[in-house]
Amino acid sequence: MNLDVLAIGAHPDDVELCVGGTLAALVREGYRVGIVDCTRGEYGTRGSASLRLEEARRAQEILGVHRREFLDMPDSAVAPTEDAIIELVRVLRQYRPHVVLFPPPFERHPDHEAVHRIVRSAYFKSGLARLRTFGPDGTEQEPYRPARLYSYIQAYHHEADFFVDISQTFEQKLEAIRAYASQVYVPERYRSDEPETVLSRPDFLESVVARALLGKYDRCALRRRLPGSRAAWASFAQRALPVAATSPHGASPKSSAPAQRACWSPHPQ
């Protein structure tokens, strides 16, 4: 299946926290959307790799995401090795997304920074005709390079290039985050004597909601060809994604379509 948008994160729950509302909005508009988690979160303080896999599948159902893959990069030790880059080249060539959403270059967690570098390298190398890769069925893959890269914003502040209004999908985003009951505070679904983390404190989800009261947005910065420093959602959708006349999926962006805080990247396309 070819995808319109592919969101890549280091750990299960990264994508939901950062651009969950955007993905849900895209699905509602008829776009095909996927998520790739580079690790299984096996070194997390709470829960387990198997439990986080179950939670991620539940979150996928809530958002309506069409595809979700889990790679086997080592949690807390992700590095931009050639093997890691080629693994992501295979993913990009398999799903051939128009738009890729991925972590910013400067982040609190080293894995997030490493995934940024891996995606940047894989984006370039996926378009190289002489770099041979093979799909899951053993068939040689055709070169392919996505049209747009957008870095979503995580723990550290970056000036957003555009915002995505997620008023219509904000509750859906919160429900997807709560699917990770081992990670965030959902006492009626998960009780444990494991150490408390920033995410598992009651005030974490409260802060997510409080920030949203200022405007229900996901935020991103962009590697752009779009003119200007702030691009409206309609411009993003119309320029970066196929429209009804050309889309194989028949999707058509709306002029007042939803928006999350758009992603930042200092590098020209």
C-alpha cells in the first residue's frame, strides 16, 4: 500500500503525542496514513515492549491509521548507522509517502535526535538509483524520494513554521495517548509500583489539555518549498499531498481543514 503521509518516531507514543491530531484529521479527509516506530520502547521505565506493542495497536485503531510498523532499532541506543539508514530506505521505498513527519534535530532524548539523522540520510539515499534494496517479498525496490519532510516538535521549543488546527480531532488524540496506560496516568486501567516518570504523573496529561486550551494545535516545522515562514494548512495539503483530480485515493483538502503545530527544520529541500 502506498501512503500519503508517514509519521516516524523513535518510540511508541512519540507520534501520538506530537502529531496524533494531525494524523486523525488526515485520515478523516481520506488520506492514507502510516506510522513507523523505530524501537519497541523496551528500555522504558514502565511497562514492557510487548505491552507497549499492544498499546500502540490500540492507539492506531483510535486514530484510524492504515499501517503501523515496528523496527528493531535498540531503545536508548539508536544510532545513525548504515544498517539503520538502509532499513528506513526500505520503508520509504515500500510505502512511497508524499510527506514524512519525523523528530526535530535537537531534542531531550538522544534517540529522537538519532532518528532525525537517520530519516534525513534515508530520505536522500532512497532516491539513489544505484542503491539496491529489496522489499519484504524479495522484490527489488524502485528508487523513491518523498516530496516533503516536516519535523514535528517534541520536548524542546522550536519556532513553528505552521500550525495544524486539530479542534475536530483533539479528543481523538487524547484517547490515543491514553491508550498508552502504562506510560501516562490512567489509574483505572494500569496500576503499578514501577517508578514514576514525567509522563506518568497526573499533571502531564493536564498540561497537554491546558496547552490545547490556548488553541487546539499540533505544531511542526518544515523542510519546505512553500513560500513564507508560516504556511496555512490548506497550502500544506494542496502543495504536499495529492488532490482529488490526481490522488489515487480521491482525497481533496479542505480550505478550512485541521491544523497541529507544524514542524521545524533549518535545511532547504
